[in-house]
Amino acid sequence: MTEILSGLTFEKDPNLLVGIETCDDAGVYRITDDIALIQTLDFFTPIVNDPYDFGRIAAANALSDVYAMGGRPLTAMNIVCFPIKDMDKAVLRSIIEGGLEIIHKAEAIMIGGHSVEDPELKYGLSVTGIVHPQKFLTNASARPGDLLVLTKPLGTGILATALKANKLDEKITIKITELMAALNKDAAEAMVEVGVNACTDITGFGLLGHSLEMAKASKVGLRIYTEKTPLIPEAKVFASMGMVPAGSFANQNFCRHSLDIDPSVDPILLDLISDAQTSGGLLISVPEKEASLLIQKLIERNTPSAHIIGEVLEEPIGVIQVR
Ligand code: CO
Ligand code: CO
Ligand code: CO
């Protein structure tokens, strides 16, 4: 994307606090001294078979970028691409109903949307939220000495691939569905209460790719402890059997010049930290002295994970040490 946009002119505006140039989760625009808008959108093709669950997951995923910035979502609009000639309208109704459930949980409201006919079904949301213009979080303010906290276990990419190949049983299908449909709302509220330095959510680039974005934007180095990183146990089993989606290798390959991997690291764990997540957890960079309070608040709120998985280093800048 950076390549595609290079050389294009984007308007400058003193109220634009986070714009298109910084590879961050969403745009932030100041309206008053106390209120800034957060705007983001996300949509994709189904990753689970049940339309209602797909709606829930797509909505949680789209809302996540507001939470990653420490904001509060207010309104959402549907983005729909639907093969109206080949698919029952009830499917679309179910998807939107699932989305509504999650928007309701987020205490936001649905205010409209747009649909087009498309041979390939896609759904997502455009979300508007608010945040204090001096208090929003980005991936660009991690500080050396911070600890890194992850709020959902990894492995949904591997397991969604196994699901597509009809290799998942009902129990684990429900487990990953609930994990992907879980909002990052509680995690965001906990980190805002504690006061943290930086945050991003883990989605398509995997833990590795989003960590690298944070390291580059913050001009720091990061060290990730693979043994401490929370994983969905079944994802590790499938990865051990070689069921690793192409996206994981693409993520690893994309990061390869910025990685310092200890030879003792289990290659299976490397596959998992580069696994593309859908609606993954928050990666939070928290000052060391606040880390135990953050973990305590995450546990109180019952977030899917609450693990310290690494630390922020002064240097080498823009490098991820995998240990
Ligand atoms: Co994001
Ligand atoms: Co996004
Ligand atoms: Co329209």
C-alpha cells in the first residue's frame, strides 16, 4: 500500500492527528479540544460457515481499531457485497443480525450502510468513535523498558484454514468463533484505566508483522518470548502437522530483514507468531511499573488472554528479536 500511495498528495490539516501516512489502525481528527473522531473500516469474505457468526466476527474485527486507539465506538455503517442472484436474502439478514449483536455489545449504534451486488460475499463495518485528542494511543509511542502484553491467544488463521478444509470439530469451531467475535472493549478499557504507552491490534500481519510496525513507528526494538506467547493449543497441533496457511509464510518473508531469531526457537512457534489473525487481541506496550496492574485488570475483566510476551528495547531500532 505504501508503494501504491507514494507520490500522491494528501491534504494537510492541523486537526488531523493521525493520517494515512503512518500505517496506524485508524485515522484521528480533532473536532474540539476535548473530542477527536476516530474513523476506520474493515470488511472481508466469510471465514466461518455460519452467516450470523460471520457477522459477529466481522463487526468485532472492524470495531477493534477504535479500541486499539483507546477510543469508544459511537456509530457503525454496514459495508455489504452480496451475490443477490445466487444467495438467499436470509443469509444477508443473518450476517447483519450478527453484526448488530456485536455493535450493541460495543454500546454503539448502527446508522446505515451501503450494499452492492458482487459474486463474492463480503461484509464489514465503517466505524466512527471518539477519544480525547491528547489521550489516544497509536503504535508509535512504545518506550524502551516497556513490557508487551497480548490479550488474545494466537492461531485463528491456522484454525480457520483447517475449518475451510473441513478438519475442525464442532467444539474447536465454536471456540475460535467466540474468540474472534469477542470485542477488545474490555482490554481497551483496562489499558485506558492503567495508562499505557502504545497499542495496536493483531490482525492480518500476525503478531510478528504488527510488532514490526510498532517497532518501526516507535523507533525501538522489540523482543518477543515465543514460550510466553499465548496460543490456542489446537492451532499448535495443526501447525505441527504442517497445516500453516500461505499468509503466515508471507508475513515471515515480509519481516525477514528485520528479524533476529534465536536458533533455539521452535519453528512451529515461529509459524504461530506470524499467523494472520482475524479480530485478534490488543498488543499493548505498558511501562514496566504498570504491567502487573494491567495484567490484574485484564484478568478481572476476563479477557481471553492477559500475558506479558516481550519487552521494548532501545535498540536495534526496527528489529524484532525472537527468543
Ligand atoms: Co488494526
Ligand atoms: Co483495520
Ligand atoms: Co450509498
